[in-house]
Amino acid sequence: MKRFLTALFVVILCYTGYLYHHDERALPPLQNGDIIFQTSWTNQSIAIGLASTSLFIHTGIIKQTPQGFSVIEAGDHVHDTPLIPWIHRGILSRFSIYRYAGLQPEQTARIVTAATAYYGEPYNMYFSFEKGSMYCSELVYTAYKDAGIPLGKVEKISELNINNRFTKEIIETRWHNYPACRDHVTNFEQCYNLILNGDIITPSSLAHDAHLARIFDNYPW
């Protein structure tokens, strides 16, 4: 099953037959608060993609610096990465950039300030809203929310394609430490039912927000 899913992702992303190279100078004018999406390549990434039925698996917030643009992201912890290395870290360097329509400079500055307030927080591998850790789309959603700007739709995990074998197997390997189950649930099925009732914000949900407009995309679709 894992080999099949791996092959499927490769076919979807590689049919153009070349590695996309990008230069920051070729991008449209960017601004603070723009949201960038990419497809990353880990077992967890595949699980996220299958659950959300989207190639938008990882996301972050664009930030302008004196050295150029960077991406504030929740990786192993919340930090920022220079834009071009961030782009090339994704599969075939495919990415999309979206912008929230009508934001003023003071609002975009608040978004970036809100995101940087979470620097150093560890990655939340359980995709819960537990304080003290962040997953990628949670960081984007929360930074906008902290800046007073609603973005995306929080869903129940049960609304996603969570019952696929690959995603469920990953959950099964770590269920003992899920916040909803920790210390008081004794079996996987009971924990799984609690997990299904949990809230989640996915990269796909962010991208489908009606306030966002796509300003750049190099996916081959």
C-alpha cells in the first residue's frame, strides 16, 4: 500500500518530466502576509494529502526582510526559512502563493508580528489545537486570527478522508500520546473515536477561503 501511494504521488507531480527551478526575481511583487503552499515529501505529508485530498500539504506566511523574502513556518519548530530554499525543498519545487484581498499594510504587518510571536514552538504532530505547539496550517490560521482576520474553515477530523489505511496506520502508531487520549484512554478504537471528533484546520481549507486570490502557481494543472 505504501509503495502504491508513493508511486501515485510521484506520477501526479512528475508527469511534466523536469525539475522546476525558480528565481525570486521571476515572482510577482510579494508582500507581508502572503500565504505559500507546497507539497512536501514525508510519510506524514502523504497522510495529510490523502486525508485532505489535496496537494497543498505544507504552508507558511511570507515575510519581507532586508535580505529578501522568507517563509514563517511550523516545521520541527516555528521559524522562518529563506523563500527560495523553502520553494526548492518541496517536490519538484512546485508551489502556489495566495493573497488575502484588500488587506492594508498595517494589517499584513500585524499578521507577521502575530506569527513571529510563536517562534520556537515545537511542531504539533497530533494536529490538535493544544497550546504550546503548532502545525503548519494552524500557524497560518492562528496568526491571521490573532491579527483580527478570519481565515479558513475549522473542520472535524471526521469530515476528512481519515479512514484511508495509510493515514489510520500513522495515527495508530502514536495514539497513546494524542492530547485527547493521553493518560485516560486504554485502547486504540476508543482513542480513534475521540480523535475523529477533534478540530483541524488544513492547508486545503485555507486555500479555499473566498477571501484568498491566487497570485502565483507553477503546479502542472
